[in-house]
Amino acid sequence: MRWSAPSSFLSLFIMAVTFNVESLQVAAVVSFYMFAALVMVFVNKAVLNSSPDLPLLFLLIQLLIAVALLHVSAAITTKVKIPKPSVEVAKKLAPLVTVNIVGLVFNTLCLRDVDASFFQIARGLQLPLTIIISSIYTNSIPSIQVIAAAGVVACGFFVGVAPSSSVPLVVAPSFLSLTYGVLSSLLIAFHAVLIKSSLLHCNNSTIELAWWTNTGSAALLLPFVIFNGEPLKLRDMMQSSNWNGSVFFWGSLVTGFFGFLLCIAALLSVKVTSPITHMFSSAARSVLQTVLGVWIFNDLLTVNRATSILVILGGTMGYTWVKSQEVPKTPPRDLEQGDKQVVTGSTSGVSQKPADEKV
């Protein structure tokens, strides 16, 4: 009995230290994830502004850097294993790889053609579309709360894209750029559905799937880069004194590297944080992205756009809250959250995998 008090004090001390370490770990991971994501958006936007005629080549370089960094990681640690090329596996993963690269292309084109602060509005239908596709695939009906949250997000999207007299025609997003955003969101939704079944062909290894996705996407994209004449455009631009090639080359390296880091941060974030933490970090990142877009690129922020971002954030936060309160009945088929578990290479703008924190 004489040792009960010191023992209790020691237990409390250990608990306090553990709590502080875990809190610092969560804060570090979330901060790193937000920083990497913001770097990706704004450096991508800077490169696409300086070289709007090289979007596919820019994306190809990012994918190749991701593959190269995976091989470097495999050489450094045994925890990263590169799969052996297999025609059979490649055929099974073809649907996922195709959806991935087409989605990345639309994502890149959307970011090129709209303001950085408007980018999140242009892809605002990502959550509703993912819920719809997932429900169709699983033959299930989402709860009323989930449908309501998706409805709020959809309303936010339409508020943001609605014509406004306060937006000059020269800076108003075109119908084509909005189409890019919607198609990107739709393909992300299909990607979320394909992830679970694709992991089975990669020994349930996210690293192996990352290698297949990036390598396959690069292989599929290469012919289109050539057919689009982008290598010749790059040669002509390098001979021009009006083009600042350092932005393109350094931007490609930075986004390729940070895209890889973003994937690692996403995995760490899933492991050490809760859905509620994701909810607030996503909201904070969206606000920062808007403020920085206005500050760095002089993006136009109207009442409609600000309202749209707030409504989308509100619906997304509501969805995250509802999902965090639900007890999943069939975890293996929780496709709406499955996309968060996969590492892939860099994307233009934001990480497509995880498919944004909204999903």
C-alpha cells in the first residue's frame, strides 16, 4: 500500500508523456500533409501558367519521378518491394490504370484553365459522384444524412459555377474547364470503386499498386505526349528567349518529389489521425488554398465563390462527421473510404489518391 501513490503518479506521468508524443505526432503529420498538398497545387499552377502547352509532358515527368523514387526507396529499405512485371497482372489492373491516367489528365487540364482558388469548386462534385458510384456498385442506399451532406456539397458547386455579373468574362471559367473538373471528379469516383478489387491483384500491397499505377499510367500517357507534339513544342520553347524554362524543369522536379511525399504523408495521416482530424485539416487547407491563391496569383474571389467554398466545406465536414459516427457493417466494401488507403504517384493539383479528404 505504501507504493500505491508513487505508482499512480508514475502511471499518470507515463500517460501524460504518451499523450503529448501522440499529439505532436498527429500535429506533425497533419501539418506535413497540408504543406505538401499546398505545394503541389501552387507549384503545379505556376508551371502550367508558364508552360500551358505542355500539360501532358509535365504530368509524364511527375509519374516517372514517382516511379524512380519508388525504386530508390526499395533500394534503401526492405519495407518497399517493387513487384515483378507480369502481363497477367497488367491486364487485371488495366481498368484502374486507365481510369487513373484519364482522371489525372482531366485534373491537370482543369487546374491549367481555372484559378487555383477556383480549382476546388470546379471539382466540387467529387463527393456526390463518389457516393452515387459507390452506392450503385455495392447495390446499397446511403443514409439520409449522407444524402443530405452530398446535396449540400452539390449546391455549393452550383453556387460557385453560376454566372455572376461580378466576374469579368475574361476571367470567368469556361464551360470546357468546368467539364474537365466534373470529368476528373467522376473518374476519381470510379477509381474509388476499383481500388479494392485491384489491391487483390497486388497482394494487398499499396506499394505494389503504386508502382503498377504510376508505371502503367506513364506508359499509357507517353504516346499521347508524342502525338500531341509536346516534345517538339518543348524544343521550340527552349529556343525562345521569352520562355523561362527553369520554372518548368524545377517545378517538375518539385512536384514530382512532393507528390511522392504527399503519398507517404497520406498513409501516415490515415494511420495516426481520426476522421474528425481529417475533416478540420481539410477545411483549413481549403481556406489556406483560397487565401494563398488570391495572394500569389491575384485570383478573383467573389461573394459567390467564397459562399460556394464555405458550402462545399460545410457539406464535406457534415459527411465526414456522419461517417465517423457510423459503425461500418461490411468494412471490406466501404468503397467510399477505400481510396484513402492507396499510395500512388503525384498528380497535378492535388493528390488523387487519396481522393481528397472529402471522400
